[in-house]
Amino acid sequence: MPETTLATVRTYIAHNVATDVSAEELDPDLNLVALGIVTSLSLLRIIAWTGEQFGLPVNDLEINPKELISIRSIADFIDENTTN
């Protein structure tokens, strides 16, 4: 995975979801859902952001929210669904 995707997702999460920590403090494999950092509402915002930021056709994709639990899994989802 390109590091830029992971870094972009990490920065977004730090600035918009987990605002009490810096991006560098967020472990990319941390289960954000289990810890209550990401809620169902914030997950919807993250999915919408991926569509806007990376041009993903989120309305046309099969999205399993249970697979979008960490920064790394969100970045993987983006990379798997980005067409270059």
C-alpha cells in the first residue's frame, strides 16, 4: 500500500475523529471501533470522505463496515478500490 494513503487516512482520523491525539500517536492497526473512537456516524463520515478525497464510487461499492475498523483497513479499502 502506498504510504501516502495510510498517512492521509491517519491525518484525517486525527483531525476529524480522534481529535485528542496526534496522527503520529495513532497506531494504524488499532481497532478504532472496539475502542469507541469510531462510531457508526463517524464511520459514515469516513466513507463519504473516502469518496470525496479519493474519488471512490462509494454508492456503487459493496462496503462491509466491519472491515473498516482501523486506519490500515480503511487505507487498504481505498487502495483496493482506487483505479489508476
